[in-house]
Amino acid sequence: MEDRTRVHVFVNGDLPGEEFCTAVAAKADEQGVTGWVRAMNDGRVEAVLEGPRDEVYRVVGLCRAGPSGARVSSVQVDREPPKNEKTFKIKR
């Protein structure tokens, strides 16, 4: 049985929003993680990631490191009950 996890992530820092979201979406797709990501009006990036625990935390690792050009200052990760998301999308 797979250990399914869902986390709600807020990333703070000097973030190129669209590029950051695209990188998170690509990593989520690569890892088989579902959920969504969006650039917030206040400069943060918000994401919900769901899937097998190890794969979800690989995407969280990208959020902590940031893609090229991003300077991440903090990442808040809150666990939530899984909701069986089916896809991953970038919210605009």
C-alpha cells in the first residue's frame, strides 16, 4: 500500500513567479505528484502537492532550493488529509 501524503506549501523569497511555478509543475509531473501551484499577488508561491510521500517531498525539495534565478528565504509546509487529486495544474 502506498503512503499517500498531501502538503500545502508557501514559498517566500525573491521568486520569478511564473518560472518557479513552471519548474514546480515539471518536477511534480516527473514525480507523479498531483495538485496545483500558483504565483500569489504578494510575491509568494503557493502549492498543494499530493502523492506518494517520497515523491511529494522531492517536489518540496525543489521548492526549498528553487529553480535557477530564485532566492528562497523560507518555505512553510503544512500536512493535510489526502483528497485524491487527479492532475497537476498551474493556477493563473
